[in-house]
Amino acid sequence: MEPRVFKCVAITGSTGYIGGRFARKIESLGARVVRVGRVSSQEEIVQMFEVDRPDIVFHFASLFIADHSPDQVTPLVESNILFGARLLEAMKISGVANLVYAGSSWQRFGDSGEWPVNLYAATKNAFTELVRYYVDAHSFKALQLLIYDSYGPDDPRGKLLTTLFGGKGQHGNAGTKLSPGLQRVCFVHVDDVVRGFEIAGKRIQSGMISKIEEFVLRPKSAVTLRESIQEIENLTGVRPVIEWGARPYRKREVMEPWDGGVVLPEWEPKKSFQEGAKDLLGGY
């Protein structure tokens, strides 16, 4: 077991893929984990924090919708902004002032990185404005990590690699309709993402930041979607039936992932895409 760094941490989104794996990692280090549900009221969160006194909050909970419909506006705002506002206010009331939270590379669109890709990304940016207020007015310390294309084993999120290759003995999805596949992607294994959040938490705990910071969890290079799938096919011999070009690119397709920002200090991916693909496929 690694040396104990965290005594007690609060985690939102612990029922999700990344948040759940992070919670298990932190527990393996000997820390107590306070799991905050998205349905928890502000009063309930305050009560939990006052009883358990977490040192730091890791905020993973969010609702992801790539292309929203009008009836999904309210759920997006409630999940990604309103719940976050309640969490921040509960932290202020109970005296918990350290926050690490998950962002998305989709918050940075285009060469300048000034615009969000979609409404989901816009709500994530809106939450950061709330964080900035609590940092300035209430002396919070906050760190946002922008996540790129995360993947890994036993992923229930419906990610493309899992759809095409995941599940022992059930690889492939005949006739999957995809875009032409020339968009470049940055794949990061979930274990490396989890390690990034652990490093970020230690950075705040050590007092290395005074206000708010933003870093990215990004591999050294991006590849086209076609190239990445071809690489897995060559590695495993699994060849799902794909209809390339059967679907158009999204209206605001990310053809080139944002390459700005600063990679989290002391972090780099430990799992190559080849190793991660074997992990995804159950050890081919």
C-alpha cells in the first residue's frame, strides 16, 4: 500500500465510470470516502461534510449529452450547474475549501480554445465561473483537469471502442455506421486519468496552489479515429464490420483536439494505446 496522503475525501459521481474507479483507488490508499449523490440536497451535503470533515472534494458528477434536444436543456443545467452550485455552497458552509473537478477538452474548441463545442461543454465552463467566485470570495483552492478521450475495461458509457471491441467473447457490432473517421483523437486510459486526479489532489494538499489552476490530461500525440481502430484490429485480429462514411460528421465535430493548455505537472500516460487496447479487450 502506498503512503497515506488523504485522510478523508468527498467524491461526487462515484457511481460513474471514472469517479467509481477513483473512489476505489483512494480507498485502497487507506482514506475514508464520502460519496455525495447527485440527488443530495445542499443541507444533506452540509450534514455529511460536518460529520466526516473531508480534506478535499473531487467532483466528477456531470451529465454528458453530445447533441442535446430542447427537452434536455433543463437536465444539463440542473446536473452540471445547479448541483455544482449547491456543492460549492455546502463546502463554504461546512468549511471545506479544497476542490479538484473534472472538465472536458470539449470546453476548448477551435484554434484559440475560447469556445465550447456544445451545450454540455458550455455548462462545464459555467461551473468554472461559479468556482472562480468561491475561490475569490471564500478562499477556495481549486484545480480543474480537462479530460480527453478516456477509455478502459468494463466501461458502461457506450464509448465507441467498447461498442466495437469490448466484452469478452462478444467483440464487434456488425454494420456500425460511422463518420469518415478522419477526426484526430487523444485516447487516455482510465487508469492514467485516475492517477492524474490523485496527483492533482496531492498538489492541492501540499499547498502548491493559492487560488485556481487548470491542467490537461493529454497524450503526446493524436491519431485519426480510423488509424486507432485499425491499430486495434491489427493487434487483436478482431475486425468489426464498420460502414465508414455512412454518417456525416457532427455539425461541430472536433477534427483537431485542442492542443493548448499545460499538461498536469508530474503526470504523463503510463499505458500506451497498445497496452490499453489489450486491457480493453481482456488481455489479448
